[in-house]
Amino acid sequence: MMKKLEGKVALVTGGTSGIGLATAKRFVAEGAYVFITGRRQTELDAAVKEIGKNVTGVQSDASKLADLDRLFATIEQEQGHLDVLFANAGGGELAPLGAITEEHFDKTFNTNVKGLLFTVQKALPLLPEGASIILNASTTTTMGTPAFSVYSATKAAVRSFARNWTLDLKERHIRVNAISPGVVPTPGYNLMGLSEEQVQDFVATQANNIPLGRVGTTDEIAKAVVFLACDDSSFVNGIELFVDGGMAQI
């Protein structure tokens, strides 16, 4: 049986944990050769070992353009092209209006918006006609969340990028779609400034607002990314695919 990404070359930014790692595993299982990035070499090495085969880890910070140049030089040297790009690297911390600092704003926008933009732009010379770009957005593109306005604004920008880049790349038949996960516990939740207990309380509370009655898993998001990456979605372009158990749909 033909695998969905047989012979494809893919890049997953922020691929050392959570949704990125789960997606990299799925890509490899579907026949792709995958490059993953991470800021910390130790975590990157561990992720490469966990994925096990057909993977190269490249230490890279999405907000640093020199790192991106090195990343794509490596991909070009090792594989020569890139069929699938999952721009996944990003994150955010809680800060209510009145307590937002310039540092908080710059850190969040530099990774989630600037980093994502230049990741895609610098990848363009390696992308053949018909390639697939998937941008990791969030249900916060349409839903308000207390103390999360800066992060939410970055994800709204990501959603807008998908619409506009669909037009910019139409002559090359490159598809650009956004995926918006709902509540999916990952190590990134602990980086928001919450304790483990606070994370568990948040997850339990949010589950009550999800029609399916539970939070999602990273593998459920990964399966949806595979759909957008492969030919199963060949006529899907410019969308925001919510994978949220219905949370943002009611």
C-alpha cells in the first residue's frame, strides 16, 4: 500500500516535542524524509533518536534569520528540495493587558510572526510546483482567552498569512493552509508560566467547553497535518482547519 508521503522531503520547525514531534513521526511513518528544528541541541538529539530513521535535526531558532539561512542551506545540500513545510515553531506566555511588556511583545511576535514569515519565505527557492505549506495557528484566531492577547494576535496574523500567500503562490500551485489546534496538552503549556497543577486545572476546565468532552492529543493534530501535506487535500487551499473537538465552532 502506497504511503501518503512516499518519497517526499518535509521540514517541521519546532519538532522536538509536542505537536511538532508527533507530526514528524507521522511524516516518517507515511514515507517522508524529515528535517526537524529545535533551539536546544540536547532536546533535538533526543527527538531525532525517538523518531529513529529518515530524519535530520538542525539546531535553529526561527526568530534568527542567520539560523534559517543555515537550515535551508543544510536541506539544499542534503536533499536538494523540500515538498512539505510545517511551520510549527512558536509559543506564548500569559500576560494580561496592563502587564504586557515590550520584551513579552517582541519575543512572541519575533518567533510566531517574524520567524514564521521568514521560514516560509526562505524556503521558497527549495519548493517545487505543487508543494504544501502548513502554518500552525490556533483556535485563539477566533476565540478570546484571558491574558493571552499578544499570542492570540500572532496567531491571527498566521491565519492571515495563509490567505494572502495562497494568492502570492498561486502561479506555482503551492498550497498554503493553516491548522488551528484546540486544547492539546504539550510541554509548551508549562512554558506559559503555569505550574503543573495550574496546567492540569486549565485542561480540566477547558474540557468542559469542548463538545467532545475531552482535550485533544498531539497525534490527532499530526494526522490532520498529514492530510494537509499529502494529495488527499489536493483541492484544499487557503483554509483554516480547526482540530478542536468543536470548541471554536459553537
